[in-house]
Amino acid sequence: MRAQEIMRQQEAAEKVRQEQQGYGRPIVSWEMNNTRMIAVKKTIMWPPQGRKWIYFPDFLFDYLKKTMRHEWGARAQQEGLPHPVFRWLKKLNQYQRAVPGEKGRPIVGYIACVLHLAYALYQIAHNDTIPSKLLTRLRNPLTFRPAFYEIIVGAALAIAGMEIENAEKKPPIYQRPNFERSRSALVPLMKWKQSGRLVGK
């Protein structure tokens, strides 16, 4: 009886997690020595010196900068590269200075863009591998928008519980997308009804 109760509680907790995070790998986070640690697949990350990750978005801001590379960011800003991410982060810094410490602030467009990009990169890295060529395109202002779109699609597949393959690992026999959906044991088979709504089979 006790075992059944524990199983029911675990199933309920997993259902809540899936509703919040989707069907991909769960967020793995814990505190050690008063420091928040977060696992990205098999890599353990912690905040840079002098910073704390109180909320998950705190981690995402640092993760975006680390993934895009600090050295690239410093060099590109010195060269005056007109990159969308720099514009978003500049507006974010101005916004934070205008309303320091204010809680319950609304999510405005540029904040949503930064968080969506960071979360999508995290999801791809946590469930697969971010293709280096895709990161190169992401760093280039001319190819940023299509690369951003590809990252959002790859993350959506991961969140849906699909196994995603990094298509760029394969030899370029013909033009391939960056991510290919492979089978998923977690999500029920899906089909389109005439209404165009995606439903479980």
C-alpha cells in the first residue's frame, strides 16, 4: 500500500513537471555550499564569482553569454558589431537601472527575446548538442535571424520529448536541416485531425 502511494505521488509530480517543462530532460538543479548548481546534460555549472542564481532566468542570462562566448562578445562589441543580442542586453541593462530591485516587472519584448534564445540553447544542449556551425551563424548579425529560428525549432522538438539528432554531425550528402526529429518513447503518436489540431492517437 505504501509503495503504491509513493508511485502515485511520483507520477503526480512527473505530470506537473511535464506540464511545466515539457517532455524533454528535466531541469536538474541543487544547492551546494549555498551555491546553486545546474546540470546541462553531463556538464555541471555554477554562477560566476560574485553572482547568485536565485531564479532560473538568472542562470539563463549567464548561460547565453557563456554559450555565445565571452571573448566573442567582448571583441564584437569593441568592433561595434550591430548584433541583435547586444541591443537586447543593452536595453535590458537600461531597464534594470531604471527600475532597480522592483519585483513583478512585466516581461517586455527584448527580455522575452533574450530568455527565449537562452532557454532554447539550454534545451538543445541539455537534450543533444548545439552544432558549432549553428553557433557561428548565430554570432553573425547577417545570419542571426534564421539561426535563431532553427534554435527555437530544435528546442521545441526537445521540449516535445522527441529525440533530436544534430544533423550536422552527418556527412553533407545533400542539404539537411540542423535538427532531425527521431522517434520518441515518451510522447504518444500524434496525428492531424481535419480541424488542423494536433491530437494524441
